[in-house]
Amino acid sequence: MAQSYIKKADLSGQISATISQKYDLFGYFHVVNAQSCMFFIDLHTHQFSTESPQLAIKSIDVKVPNEALLHAELEGSQPNQYFSLGLHPWYINPTTIEQDWACLQRLAVHPKVLMIGETGLDRLVATDWTFQIQVFRQHIALAQSLQKPLIIHCVRSFPEIIQCKKMVKNNVSWIIHGFNSNEQIMKQLLDKQFFISVGTAVLQSQSHIARLLPAMPIEQLFLETDDKNCTISSIFAKVATIRGIDIEFLQEKIFDNFKKNIHLCPQAASIV
Ligand SMILES: [Zn+2]
């Protein structure tokens, strides 16, 4: 096991060197695929890790004063580092929303931004509920217009999120991040074609998600570390054990889900 991991890491190093001159997104996946060198996809993190080989999407809450810094971070990122940008329901503010929203619109078109969010609804935060819904709907429209999936933070508001999805005609993927709720909610989400991203809760064997995972369609699954001090490989290892499959097979399946649902814009290489 240790040996095969080192081999993969070396292959990944060669690939990175080959493509480090430009963000050749399709080239990256083509090369990785051709050599069947699978890697860990961390769909939602707040900090890039040095663990290799992996592809990670860092979620950043956009605020106007940070625009130049954020832009520089997008431009300076490594070929396997991507982003999702949004206005988190914890931090939205009616007095700055217009400027923050305009900033998000400017940055979200960048080819390194693969998803919109995290956005969503949270019953436990003090932010005005109507305001949360209004901002969430703006994110839905932005995701649709840019054809980028939504990464969703949802606390005690699954009925409302599901209702929003029913009401909008959209064709981008909606991904609930950090899911750890009950079976009934999971079934509703899966029926409505949501994707479920699983994080560190799965490491606790008594958690909802650890118990529900064996029955979950792998085609609707993603994995993440979020803001936790944990490696994405440990999440993959735990999920592979629970499902009774090899880590390599799980990597392939998650990569398939990624390719099918997270559209890399074709002009990316020429824009940057
Ligand atoms: Zn998060």
C-alpha cells in the first residue's frame, strides 16, 4: 500500500511539472487519466494541503476589501488548486451586500473558480432569514448564468433548500457540503438529484452519515475536508472501508462525478 502510494505521488509530480506553465485544465485531466494515476479530490476545503496527489477546491468568502488579494490568489494558484467563491450566510451584511455581490460577480468568472458558494441557509445564525433567502437566490441565478455548480451550506433548512431547487429551472449541480443528517432527508435530497459531499463526520462510526453511507449511490457522492484539520486521504480511506471497496476504485468514481458535474470552461487555457 505504502509503495503504490509513493509511485502515484511521483507520477503526480511529473504531471505537475509538465503543465506548470499554464492552466491546461483539459491537459491535466487527460494526462492523469491516460496514466491511470488517480488522485484525491477534496471538493470543499478552506485551506490547501500539501498532501499529494490531490486536486482541491478552496472555498473563499468574498469581501470587497480583499478583491485584489483574492484575484492574485486565483492567478497564482497551482494547476491542481481550484476555488469556489460565494457569500457565506454567516457573514452576509445588508450594508455591504451590493459591493460584495459586485465583487463576487467580477471574480466568479475566473476559470479557476469552478463552483459558486459556499452559499445557503442557516437557521442557527442571527442573520435575517428573508435576507438569507434573497442572497441564496442570487447565488442560484449566478451559478446558472455561469454554468457552475452550487456548493451549499445547509443548517436546519433542508425543506427550504429543496423547495428552492424545485422552483428554479436549472441544470447545474447542487452539492450539499458536510452532510450529516438523517435518512429521510438524505432520500429527499437524492430524489431531487442533489449531490452530497461527505466530510469528517464520517470518521465517527455513530454519525448519521457513517451509518447511511453504505446505501448511498456513489454517483451522487463527493468528499471534503472543509475547515477540519484532517487529510482528504483519511476521508477516502474511511469511506472505502465503509463501502468495502478499494481506495483506487473510490478515487475513480469521485473523479467520474467530478468530470460529469463540474464543467471546466473550454476557454480556460487561453484566458489565463
Ligand atoms: Zn466550509
